[in-house]
Amino acid sequence: MNKTLALLSLLFLSLTIHAQDFKFGSITYDDYEFDRKKLDSNANAIVLKEFGTASIQRDDITGSLELIFEHHVKIKIYNKEGFKEANVVIPTYKDESREETISELKASTFNYVDNNFVETIMDKKAVFTENRSKYTRLTKFTLPNLKEGAVIEYSYRLKSPNLFNFRTWEFQSNIPKIISEYLVFIPGIYNYNVSLRGFQKLTDQKVELSKECLRLSGVPIDCSKINYMMKNIPAFIEEDNMTAPSNFKSAIYFELSDVQNLNGSKTSYTKTWKDIDYELSSYKTLGDQMKRKDVFKDFIPEITKGSLTDLDKAKAIYNYIKKQIKWNNYYGKYAEDNIKRALENRSGNVADINLSLIAALSAAGLDAEAVILSTRDNGTVNKLYPVMSDFNYLIAKVNIADKSYLLDATEPLLPFGLLPLRCINDQGRVINLKKPSYWIDLTASQRSTTNYVMTGKMTTDGKIIGTLNTYTMGYAAYGKRKEILKYNSPDEYVEKLDERLTRIKILDHQISNLDSVENSLIEKYEVEFTINDGSNKDQFYFSPFFINTISKNPFNLNERTYPVDLGAASDERITVNVVLPEKYQLLEKPKDMAIALPNAGGKYLLQTKMEENTISMSQILQFNNAIYQPYEYLYLKEFYSKIIQNQKTEFLLKKAN
């Protein structure tokens, strides 16, 4: 849900606002005794109160404008599971010349002992910092003397040079909140685009005029004083198959539109894509690198030798770049230096590698473009106007005949045209050096497919000996190849796999096409496993669901307010044929099933039978959509429930007379 909250039209409204921070350490018996059933009976911890304030102020020493953010929170801990709320991490950001700083940090734990609250103050030595990356630093601390029923409280002040995004406020977190309140002071010369994301609505929003909140060059500036409040906020529960939580958590975001300068002029920060296109095409670390055909012109004839078509050429160049430049595990939409150096060093970030790919494709006379995007864990991008900080990744796009292919050469194990799952996130922006940029859907070009075929014979002592063949394509093959290559050899992988499989013993194996990523990955295993101890040869149970058994429902919420994003459609097929040693009579068997999701969203087909002395099972689990909307969630939940229930049943066989 997005709402544009107009600031300027409210600037001169005068309403009484009672928003103010609460006193640190003012723990009450009501805090200690708060009944979580009022909000969430399953909560391990609950935020009793949360207050934040943000304002733009002038630094007396440097004279520069900075954002001052203060955060204060009080949390009730109900059990040991809630202790993790006492592990606090505060990220701060920096660049070459400026950085965010934290001060006035204090934290205490309050336990109720002998009818009194006993405060344990956190030692300042318990606070430490960690450099997460070149641009991110984490301030970490853990509150002391934790006991079930304790109340913890902490507050801090953060100073930031970043005025563009003001300061995001997350009303919703992984635990419920009774009240969360955010008070902001925005100078009248600053115009921000403000949006509320998420499913929850504001309980209240009030605005008044704050006179002379800022003084610049002796000129007093009035502020818009805005109070945002939300009450009785449910926890945001993360499940599998989702993109960044920030896409769906209820939070308020700010993006600077323009600044009215004191001399009467206006500086606009919300640019058009036409402006961005011009800037990116001339950037030394983006547009200029796309033009570097010279880096590859001497290599192209040898790289594309034997290629009969443009598609063959593109595949040859893609494979060349994958082998020549190793990814250093850093994202980026700009080259760290230049693609020639990345090629010489045989190492680079995402942009180094894919800009090299674009330049090489162009050198071969192919139509190549760049695509900037935001990865799944980074959130979706703003479509109303360009915000370059939303983008954190760059891939290549090559157009051949009437078809386009999206390429990322950072992953050697991915076939031509299949993006890493991290890139499958809504839309990207195509950057062309000669044409206006445009949006493109970021979707998986292949289904994730797995096909298991098991054939075997049962011995008189209750063992099954046979062959299990597995064929995988798409992301299923990528994941399996990645897993196998973590080991020193396929033999070592199979050895570890054999150790993990408690019921199945691997007698022999053969793995094909491990390095041929354009082809199916084929695994062939000679296996042995026991289905019964052989003590009752006249009658026994046999479950055919021993391959990828579905025993746990991945969807357990009563309601999900965000989509189920699988990344790609999928198809899994399992065929089992087991020859019995003697004639048996079939007394019971799993029910045949044919269930489907609405709107052809997917299906589950199961057929089991016994003919002559052979037991057979055929199973298909198919999801035709990469994304399922929140209203389809309960269908998915029920779909899995039916499958799980049916897979609890078995064949019951009785020796024929």
C-alpha cells in the first residue's frame, strides 16, 4: 500500500500535538504485568512503547546541515525465546568523506524482585562495532541480566549527513507493538515525497507549525512538525518464498524532492529518466565502460571461432567472460575501476563483470544493453520517479533477432539466459547509450524441473535394491551443481550424501554433465534400503513416498499480507517401480489424487497401483506461477495440507495364498 502524504499543504495547519518522548526508566507495574493476550497470545516479547524523532539541524562546529535521529524503546520479555530482542544491532553508513555516528547510547534491564524493580545498567564496554562492509558499520550490544518477565529499555542518538532519505521509520517489526510514534521536523525549504508502505494503517497523523526551528545564514526557517502514530501493531512474520521484508513491513519513507534556496532559486533532486540516462551514459564507471569495445576487439575472432549464428557468438562470449573474470562477491551498478583492469586482474564486482560482457558483445557486433536492478533482498524500486540509490546491481541484455536474453556472468554454473534468483525481482531499467531507457520484467527464463525415476526389486528379507536416476534443469540443477562443487570431488559429495541418508545406502554412483550447464544434470545411484525387518513376510506396509517426502507445510500463517514469491515456476516428477519377490495381495494403498490450484496455478497428481507383482507410483507436483498473491495463500496452504495428509498413507500387502 502506498500513500502520498502531502507536506506543503499541511505546513500551516495548527493542531495540538501531545507527542513527546517518555522518561527513561519509568517502569510501572502495568508494564510488568501487561497481558500479551490483548495483542498476541503467542508473542515472546512485545514493544510497550516506542518513540522516535528526527530533525535537520546545523552543526555548530562544521556549519553543515545534519539529520539528528533519536530512538527510544521499551520491551517486555515473556520467555527465553524473547531474549533475542535484547541483542540489538544498529547499522550506520559512511562514504569516503562522511559517516553516521551514534552517541548518548544507554540501555538497562529491569527485573521485578521483592515487589521492586531492580535496574541493571548496561556497561558501556558491552558495546562494540563491526565493519560489515566498506560502507556499513554495525553497532552491537546485548542488554544484561535477562530473566523471563524482564522489561528492557534502550535509547540512542544518531547523527547523519544523509538528508536525501531523511530517516525511515519502521512501525512494524518481528514482534508486536502497543504503540509506535514518530515525530519529525521538516524545514519549510525542504520538500519530501513521503510514502507509507505496508498493510497496516496509521492510527493518527497530526501536523502543526514549528516556528524558527532552523536558522541558516541568519535567516530563520519554520518547520512542519508532523506526528505519525500507529497502535496495536501485529508482528511481521517472515515466511519462506518472499522478497525483501522492507517491501511489505509497515513503515514510512522519505525521499527529497527539492530544496528552496535562500536566494530564491530551487534545487531539484527528483530527476527524470531523461536526466538519469544522460548521466549514466557519460559516467566513467558505467556508460564509458559499455563503450570499451577496444578491450575485446582483438579477442573476439578467437572467442567466436566456429560460431555459426549470433546466438552461438553470444553464448561463446558469455562463457568466455564467466571463465576470465571471477566475481569478488560485491554487488554494484558501477565498475570499481574499469573493465580492462578487471580483465587483467581476473576479478571484479558484479558491474565489472557484466559491463565487460556488454562491451565484448558489442565488439562482436551484437546489440547489447545494460540493465540496472534491485536484488530481492534490497527491495523493489520506485517507479514514480528515478531514485538511483534503489538500484544495487547491473546485468547485461543482448537482443538477437526478435528475442532478448538477460545475462549475468557472475555465476559460472548458470546456463545462458538464466539469471541468478537474486535478480528475479519485479522490474529493471534498461540503459541504452542511443535510446531512452525503459522498464523490463525480471522473470526466470526456465522452469525449475526435477525428475526422479526409481526402479528396484524387493528381496525376501525386506530390502529394496535398485537404481535411482535424477534429472534436473534450471534452478534445481544450479542448486545441485553448487552443492556438489562445494566438495573436493563428486565422490566426496556422494560420501557425505550417503552419511546423511539414514534409510538409504548408496552402493555406486555416476554424475553426468556437472560442467555442461546447458544440459540436464544427471545423477545415477545404485541404492539399497530396508522397508521392513523381514520378520513378517506374510503381511507388511510399504510407503512409496521415500523421495522428497513432504512432511511439513511451508505455509502456516492464518493470513499472509504479502505475496508468495517462488522466483520461478517449477515441475517435480517422481516415478517408482518396485518388483516384489513373490505374489502379494493389495489390501490398502494411498488414494489417487488430482488436485489443482485456482486459475491453473498448479497441480498435484498421484497415481499408485499394483499390477502382477510390481508396485508403481507416479507423482507430479507443479507450480505454474512464480508469484502467488496474498488472496491465494490459503489455497496454497490447503493444497499442501492435502498432499501431506495423503503421503502419510502406505501400501498394505499380504502374501497371496
